Amino acid sequence: MARLNRSALTARTAARYSGANLNHRSRLMPAKKLRTKKNPRVLGRRVFRVSRSRTGLGVFATRPIKKNAYIVEYIGPLLTNAQCDARADNRYWFEVNSRWTIDGSPRANVARYINHSCRPNADPMIKDRRIWIKAIRNIEPGDEITYDYGKDHWNAYIKPKGCLCVKCRDKRRKERAETRAAAARRRKRAERMAQPRPSFRGRPNGSARSAAR
């Protein structure tokens, strides 16, 4: 679950971008700046559970979560850029600034199980090298908690396998329905074209009809 810090993407990095040929900074998750003096108070494990989802494990609300509530902190060891460059790529890296990155791979980091969605209900917020996941709309019990991993992480990890979020599944379902409807229209048109046209032979012409009257 790593995505690019948009402010850290230089023109050179963008020009160099190509699938697997990415440095560690081009797959890091960014977060919005949290501009409060105090660290937020998180709701914690009492409002969510880790359970099975379409993509493996996911985080689901067990109680109503109000908009702007802080759900959980994204935790893990702090790594420098040099340490990231020396390690194998990790999709759980989360950049906190231009110098530091959180390695969220430890299983104690429950926030690592929050999945991507193109229509999310939460967003990561950052302050003092710490990251919290904040609800951006009301979340009902049973709803999966999700946030947007970002374009570059999506291209690197999700796009090759296909996005399984609700928005993308609905989009593909609609596209399949439209494809089936178009195919049905083509079949009906072909059937009509294949039917023999009625013959007008043997019918009296206009003058003959007039004489008959």
C-alpha cells in the first residue's frame, strides 16, 4: 500500500517512470498535512475489525464513524532515503516528508490492511513524521474503510491485476452490460437483414387497379 508523494515527483522522475523501474520514492504514499497543534485522538480498535475482503484482508467499521474522526495511526519504523534505497521494494512504505518514510509492513500496523478505493471514505493525514487515517465522510457499521493510494502506486501495483474497489467493479459491470446490449442490437439487425424481403410480383399495377374499380 504505497503511493507517490506528488510534491516529490520531479520531471526527471516522471520521465523515467516505467512500471517496475521505479525508485523507492516513486511508490510512496503521500498524506495531507495535519495543521493542528496537538496530535489527534484516534478511535482505535473499538470501531473496526480486520476481516476478509475482495482483495484479501480489509478493515471494516463495527460502529458508526463520523466524518473527520481519526480512525487509526499508520505505524512502523522510520527509514531514511538511504535505508529505503538499500532495501527491497516494499508496498507498505509511506512517505512522511522528503527525508523520512514509515515502513508499515509490521503486522502490528493494523492500518496496513486498509485497502485502496477509487471512491474512498477516508484519507491519510500527516504531522511530525506520524500518519493518521481520517474519515472524510460518515462510515456505517459493516462498511469497508478505504482510501486512495494515489496514481503511481495504482499504476505500479493495482493496474496490472485490476482494481477491485466498488467504483471500478461497478464501472466494469456497466461496461459489460453495454457490450452485451450492443451485441444484442447487432444480432437483431443481422437477423432482420437476413430475412427474405416480400415479393411484389403478380400485383396489379396502378392502371389495372383503376380499371378494376
